Amino acid sequence: MSPTRQPGDPSPLRAPLFFAILALLILLEGLTTGWNSALGILNMGLISAIMALGINLQWGTAGLFNAGAMGFLALGGLAPVLISMPPTPGAFAAGGMGILTAFVVATIALVLSVVTWRRMPKGRARGLAVTAILLVGFFVYRALFDPAVTAIEAINPSAAGNLGGLGLPTLISWPVGALLAAGAAWLVGKTALGLRSDYLAIATLGIAEIIVAVLKNEQWLDRGVLNVNGIPRPWPVPYEIDLQARPGFAEKAQAWGLDPTLASTLLVKLAFLALFIVVILLLIWASEMALKSPWGRMMHAIRDNETSAAAMGKNITRRHLQIFVLGSAVIGLAGAMMISLDGQMTPSSYNPLRYTFLILVMVVVGGSGSNWGSVLGGVLIWYLWVKAGDWGPEIMQAVMGPLPEGDFKTHMINSAAHMRMLLMGILLLVVLRFSPRGLLPEK
């Protein structure tokens, strides 16, 4: 045995083998279904892997069970809308200052209530004073906020009805998305990280639902359920129509045996793929360096035994807040990248099954505490999730074919879409039975 390996460590050939199998699956998808489908799965799989890296920082490194990844992802997705979209003409003049003033009033009311609570002696008078401050602040806030929102939403409501963005490059929105998620995580962590793990999961799940509900209903911010379309792409990703208009592009595509439209689509997806690979490699490098540092060893010590770490003078709550904010920032970054890939913001598409629990499955299957395991789990689980939607109806038709026509057969065929959940459950059980630490376990 090599002196650097410990008993129970995975074989050094395990990671290359699993990644080779994953590459073979993507290759087979390209050869059978088409490269457009294969690149689409791979791009979204890499974004899912970045989400898994964020959850892995929290769960695998610190043992924090965050059931609200969907909320931080949605906040990250808001960043391209606020940063990259052009401003709506006349919207800020109509109500922008009113909204800013309302937020300033709300902030002052909250600060005054906190200061009053801390400085006044305990008693009924303190409670009444804080209540009065909050009530006055609320009514002043609504008096400023409501007319401003009405004025903004009245501006070209069929196509806009919101403030719009700053018109800056989309790449700038990616770190901004991480900052938005990190700020929300700090606020959540200051109040929820003192809870037990089960209560923390419930709290984060509820907060995520609140965030998504706000995005669905605040039309002045992101058009709500009307969606924001045409979000600019990040540099250097081109548009298909621009590629097709380039002199000689059609001839080069045909020389490769490709339709020019398909060739432009593949080039765009390859450009996104290159960007995503750069981002994920930087994240893995930063995560590995952090975890190998004294800070990373301290986080592992806290995860493994909080009591012993506290006895050594470590501030458990503060360290949990740090890792919670960092992990949420990574999730927010993935949210901004996903919206840039889709080109639209659709708040109604966020659901816990896809954007919270499926990400947890990716971390568990890949290997909790392993960064490369999160990448493997993210791409592999997304591939199986997509393909199960294709395989499900075919498998069910084959199984139900010999049976006579009737309500049972009709019901089973119509329920074929649920094969995704069945496959995820079976896969999770198999991995937990035969490799409880995941496919690429932590060393």
C-alpha cells in the first residue's frame, strides 16, 4: 500500500473509471440522439455540478443540511435580469425613487426597533415602543412603495412593466448572483444556524419558498410569472443568427457535413461548455485549496465532532455561518449561469424536487465531502434524469404491451413520466447499499 493512502481510501483508478463511463454515456448520446442533445445535457449537467459543489460545501464539509437551495438559486438567477437587461425607458423616473425611499424607510424602522429593544429596560414599555416603530414604519413604507410599483407596472405592461436592468455585460451578473445569494444566506444563517439540523432544514425550505413566491409576485422587479425573455448571453458566446450571417460560415458547415443552422447551435453550446468548464475548474481548485488549509481541517473537525471542536475554543456558529454563506454563493453563481444559458427568467419553473432534492441526490451519489464526486454526481444524475423521461414511456409501453386494454394499462402508461422519481429512488438505494460513501468518496 502506498504510504500516502489510508485504509478505506478509494482506489486511485476509481475516479478515472467513473469519469470515463460518464464520457462514454455522453458520447453514445451524441452518436445516437445527436450532438445537440448531448451538449445540452452536458451543459446543464455542469451547472447542476456547480449547484452540487455548493451543497457539498455545506453538507459534506460542515454537516449543514440546507433544504433551501432553490431559493438561493432563484436569487442568483435574478442577477442577470437586474444587471444585463436594458433599463425600461421611463420606469425609474416613474417609481424608482419611490421604491428606494420605501426601502430606506423600512431599513430605518428595523434599525430603530433593534436599537430600542437593546437599550430600553425589559418591560411592557419596550414591547410597545418596538411595536409602534414597526407599525409606523410599515404604513409609511406602504404609502411610498405601492404608488411607485403601480407607476412602474403601468409602463408597457405587455412587454415590460418592470424596472429593467443596468445593461452591463452578462458575465458581471454571475458574481453579482453569488453576492445576492451570499447576502440572503447571511441573513438566514444569523437567525437559523442556531437551530438543530432538522429545524434548520425546515427553516431553509420555508425561506426558499418565500423567495420564489416574492419573485413570482413582484412584477416591478422581474415581471413575475410573465417572465423576462431575451437575457443577453455572456461574452464570448455568439448568437446563432450572427454565426449564420458570417461570410463563408454556411460553406464551412456544409463541408463538415452539417446543416448551417445545426452547426451554429453546436458552436454556441460549445462556447457555453468552455465557459462552464473554466468556472467549475476554478471552483474545484479553490475548494480543494481551502479544504487542505488549516481552515478546511477545522471545518472537518467541527463536522465530525462539534463538542470536541467547541472544547478547543472554536466558534461553531460563526464557522457554520461562513460555510453556509460560501456554499450559498456557489449556488447563486450556478443560478446566474443557468439563466444566462436559458436566456429567460421564469420564476414559476423553480420547484424543490428539481432544485433542492435532486441536488442532494447528486451529492450523496457522487460522494459527500468529495468535490470531484459532486461533479460526477451532478452530470451523471442529470443525464439519468433527462434520459429517464425518454426511456420511461418506452419501457412502460413494452411492459404493458401484452396486457389487455383497460383502466390499469391506461393508468400505467399515463404514469410513465414518474419513472424519473422511481429511477432516482432505486439508484439512491443501490448506491447507499453498495457504496454508502458515494461513488467517489472523500479521502
